Amino acid sequence: MADIYLNQAVPDVVELPKAFHAPHSALSPHNIDYASFGDNPALKRAFDALNYVFDEANSINEARTKPNPEHRAATHDRLIRERCDKFEPSAAEKLDSAMAGLKTELATVESNLSTKAGLKTNPAHTNLIIGTMQGFTQEKRLATVNELIEQSDGASLAALLEVPLFTTGLTAEVRDSIKERLYRKVDPMGFKLMEQLKLSINRMDNASMKALPMFGELRAGTGEGEWRKRAQMAAARNAAANASRK
């Protein structure tokens, strides 16, 4: 396209379109449920981080299309670009900090659950437990695991978890379900919190991934001199429209 020269006497406010309709749904703070867990501080921090990112992204996106009438296009673009330059590191810091908090909280919750569950073997009993399980039918083994969970017998269950599957005769499915079922038995709310923390970590990771391209989208078209390209394209469209009417 041939260059179209702009009359410098004409105000050069040229529309900067929205970067997107709305921020990606992965960035919505409602992906983090903190209120159901007594305002858990780690979950609350994650909620607040997403809330900041979502709201600021929306604000910058809206601001792109609403220049101050007293500003020329170059000034408007620069102001949007500067907001983006501040927003990106701030958002990254908040998301990273929230993720670290969730992981620390998860480690604490899992440690507390393990302590409550008493998952610590008694070496003096391990061989007896394994030998007894080997003599059972598969049906009896399953019934025994169910009984041990009901009794919250963490020491016996720990022995079944620490030895190879072939020594106990348990299926992988049964063995892998023991810890989760025991945690749910000894501390139902703690177990729910653990599951929510795991879910929130996955969602925060996804949010961070979706935020990366968003920063570029918000900054797009705001580089130095970009306004002139938009003006040239608008002038070309107007010229073509006027020519078609003749």
C-alpha cells in the first residue's frame, strides 16, 4: 500500500481497538474458592491475585479505546504502553507469590493429615501384617483394608503402603486409594482443603499460562509510531470508500 501522508493540522487521534472481548476465563478470581474454607489465607491470596490481574486487564483493555480528548494518538499509545509495562511484572509477582503460598499451605495440610492419620509403621509388626494379608483371599484383603480405615489404624495401613504390591496381594487401585480414604476419615475438612489446594494450584498454573499472551495483546499496537500506521490504514479505507461513491 502506498504511503498516505497525513495533514498535520488534523488531530491525529486514531482509534486503538480493544485487545480482546474479555480476559481469559482462566484468570477469573471465581476459579478459587476460599470462602468455603474459613478464609484460608493461601486461598484468599490466590483469589486476590487473580482478582487484581482480571480487573487491571479489563481496565487497560477498556482504556485502549477511550483516549483523553486532549491527547494525541502518540500520547495515548504511550500511556497504555506504560501501564502495560507496570502491569506485567506486578501481575507476575502476585501470581508467583500466590502459587508459592498455595504450595506451602498444601505441604502443611498434607503433613497435618499424615500426622492425624498416624501413617507410621511399627517395624515389629510389619512382617506379621504382610504375612497375614498374603494368606487372605482378595475379597478378605479388601474387607481388611476397609476395616483398618474405619478403625483409623494408620500404623497397619502404613505397612501396606510401604512394601511392594506383590508382597501384600493388594491391587494397585486398592493400595493407591488407602491414603486418600484414611485422610477423609480422620479429618474430612482437612481432606477437602487439601483437594481444594491441589485444584487451586492447577488453576493458578493455568492462569499464569493464559496471562503470558494477554500482556502482549494489551500492548499490541502501542509501540512508537504505531498510531501513524493506523491512521494510514484509516485514510486508505476512507479514500477507497470515497472512490466507490463516484
